[in-house]
Amino acid sequence: MDLMNWTDAELISVREKLHTWCLKRQEPTWENKFLNWTGFMGAFAFLTGLTDMFFGGPTALNFLLVVLGLLACFSWYKGDKQRQKNISFLEKLNQELTRRGLKF
């Protein structure tokens, strides 16, 4: 994405929205903590399901634990990856605004 073709108003608008999102994401709220615990609980469910399958044999409940654990880990992974993309894009926006000599 070429930021040089964007207007100053577009850059400032997108930067403000992303900056607000980053500040909201860094707040110590239950929602942000829940998103982090999703990955841990997904890994725990996955490993518990695999361990139970190994020692007790495969059952429907064990398969359910493995599938739900994989889904939770995948959703946490995608969310964290999107957060990293947003932060790097915010840094690129800041660099472009600084290059243009605009205050933000």
C-alpha cells in the first residue's frame, strides 16, 4: 500500500482511528485479558484432549476438546497477528506524517 498517494486528511483520519484502537487495546480491561487467556485455555484443552486420547482411548469428548482447543488457539493466533499488523501500519502512518512535516 503506497501511502504517498494518500491525502493528508486520509492519513490523519486513519492514524487517529488506529491510535484510538491501540490505546483501547492496551487498557487493562477484562476483554483484553480474556483474549490473552483464550490462547492459553485453547492450548490446555488441546493438550488435555490429546493426553486423554493417549491414556484412555479416543472418545467423542476427547475429539471435542481437541477441536475446540484448536479453534481457540487459531482465533487467538489470528487476533494477535491482526494486532501486530495494525501496530506496524500505525508506525508506517506515523513515519509518513513525519516525512510530510505534519504534527499529530
